Amino acid sequence: MGDIAKSDYEFIKEQVIEKRWRKIKKRLQRFVIRLLSAVLFGLMAAVTFVLAEPTIYRLVHKDGRSKSQITLPTASDDIQVAEVSGVPEYSDQTTTREIIPETVIQKIDANLSDYKDMYYELRKLAYKVNKSIVKVTSSFMVEDWFNNQVEKTVYTPGLIVAETQDEYYILVSLDRVRNADKIRLKFFDTVYVDAWMVDYENEINLAVIAVNKEDIPSIYLSGLDTAILSENYSPVVGYPIIALGAPNGHHNSMGLGIITSEGSSVAITDNILKLFNTDIEDNPDGEGVIVNMRGEIIGWITRTLKQDQNSNINTAISVDQIRPYILRMVNQHDRIYFGIKAKDMTEDAKQAHKVGNGIYVDEVYADSPALKANIKNGDIILMINGQNIINTSSFYRLISQYEAGTELTVRVKRTNGGPDKLMDLTVVLSTKPK
């Protein structure tokens, strides 16, 4: 009976069968919606990455932007650009002096046109070098007379000394950028590019700042170039030079002159820097570089290392002397610390102490590796690890080859407290404090 009843109502069952084209349409709609969502998400992700990537990169690489060794361009005898090692190697080789050609007295008929042509050639040389000189601005928040916070802007020339694929490294005077709230390059009245401090060397008042190439508008980027720093160059009195940057205190100024004297120096920690003078008019705010007739940078005008008779004379540090410091700043390498101030010995002093070489220790710094090793004022440093010390420059080049923590065997001749006597002392190098 149940089976009969079930069959009687079998006709009530229905099944709605959707047409095939409607199924395809719905599936197609869902696919299109998902596809459009994916494309929209991809576009949003791409835009976000493009906008955020530079900032993220700077934050992540803030403490170490370039891990590879950065070198400084130099020039060989045929004016071809070369590269030097990041760590200076010890050598007894002295610097080469400019070769002075034999003078031939000959009458030359010249007129004002020739005079103008000569200065035109000098301007061409200056134009080429000026591609590596930029205008750096530093902003500081200071209080005015009414205790209001106002922005003070300081301008200084900067020299492009090195580059990587992404960045330029620029040498500047430390006191112009130290503790600045903002450091920028100025290309035009309204065109500024942010820069940041990489490293600095307090004793010689130098710092290296960096800037991202991609931040520089292409119209200005194409006009920039890296400077050629002279190498193994010794100034010659009477040799013509050009001063660029801000030698008279005005930016983009230019001075023509000659090297008037050389041979003065200034003692700094573990080294002596050689200085030379020019007849460029001195200015308390003068800054910039000294360039030879081949377009190489041979000197950095200093305001802070001028002493005694140099105080009112245009004075420059030989670039060959500060090259190791520039390399270490660019690559953010620690400076090695021995902890003395020394003097080169005259021939009379060597004969008096019966030595053929060595440097005279004039001062031993407190809590320095030298003091801990019992080196004293008046000691003569003769050898380090079996290598003769010729002068203070060779001493600095030698210790700069080693890392902090290295033990050096130092042979000294003690000249104080009795008869001169030879001693071997062990000095453990450390990192130079800022």
C-alpha cells in the first residue's frame, strides 16, 4: 500500500535545470571580477613599493649604505683615470715633484688677443674641475634676540671625491655641517637635494657627506663629475695654480696664482700633515681647492690648521696627505690609534742621538695604546715589526695597515732619564676615538 501511495505522488518531484549559457556567464563574471581585483591589487602594490622603497632602503642601509670597497679616482702620468686601494700600503717611496722644464729664452710676439686666449684656456680648465664642486647648505635652528627659533643657513663648497652606482660622496669642511638639522645640495634657487653625514675627521676639520643620485634632477646630474685627486705630488714653489670653490669667501669664485712656499706642517694624532701656501688673497671665510694645470686637485684650503706665520696666508693641506683619511671616511673604516704626537728628526738630531732614522715622540696621549705600552715623551721610534721608520708619514702609513687589536713590536731609543738605551715595547693598537 505504501508503495502504491509513493508512486501516486511521484509526479510532484521537480528538478530545475539551469540553462548551460547561464552557468558559463556566472563563471565568467566571477573570473572577470577576480582578475580585475588581482590587477588592481598588483597596481596598488607596485605604486606602494615605488613610493616606499627609497625610504625603506635608506632606513635599512642607514648605517652601512655600500658594503663594497669604494675607491678614489686618481690620475697617472698620462692623465688616465685609475683607482687606488682602500687601505694605504707602507712604502719608503717619496712623493714626486713637478718636473720643471728647461727654460729657453725666446722672443715671442704676443698681443692682447693672445693674452685673452691664455685666460680662456684657464677658464676651460676651471669649468672642467667645477663639475666636481657643488654648493652645500646646512640648516641650524638657533634663537634670535627675541628668543624665537629661527633657521640659520650656512653655505660651503663640497668636492665630489668618490661615487658608487647609486651615490656621490662629497668632501666638506666639518665645522660647516656638524650638528646641522638638515644638509642639502643646492643646484638652483628652488632645487635642493637632501644629503647625510657619512663620517668625519675632527682633527683636520673634514667630513664626507653623501647624496642619492636618483634624487638629483637629470639636468643637473649630467653636469656632475668626480674630482681627480693628485697622487704622489709634491708642490713646487713658483708653480701656477687655480683656486676654486670659495677661495675669497664668495661661492663659485676663482683665483689665479702660484705656490709661494712649502715645507710647513702641522702635527696631529700619529701623523704630520704637510701644508703649502699660495699668493691667492686670504679670506677668513675662504674655502675650496687648489688645482694644478692638469686639472688635478693638489690641495684643500684650510681655515683651522693655519698656525704662526701661516695665519694670514692662503694655506692648503696637500691632498696626498689627506687621501688615506678620505678613503677611510668614504668607506666608514675605523681609524687606527697609536696615541702620540711626533716630530720628524733633523740630521743634527739624528747625529746627536746616533741614529740613522726614526721619529721623535713629542707627546703621549692619556689612556692611549702608546701610554699603556710605556712609551714616553722623548723616545725615538726606530722600527715597527722590523720595518724602519723614516718619518712620521711613513709611521702613519705603516700602522694604518693593521686592524685594531693588533700587537706591534716597537723598537725605541729612550733619551730621557739617563744614557740613551734601546728598548722593545709591545703596543696594542685600538680604534681612534672621535
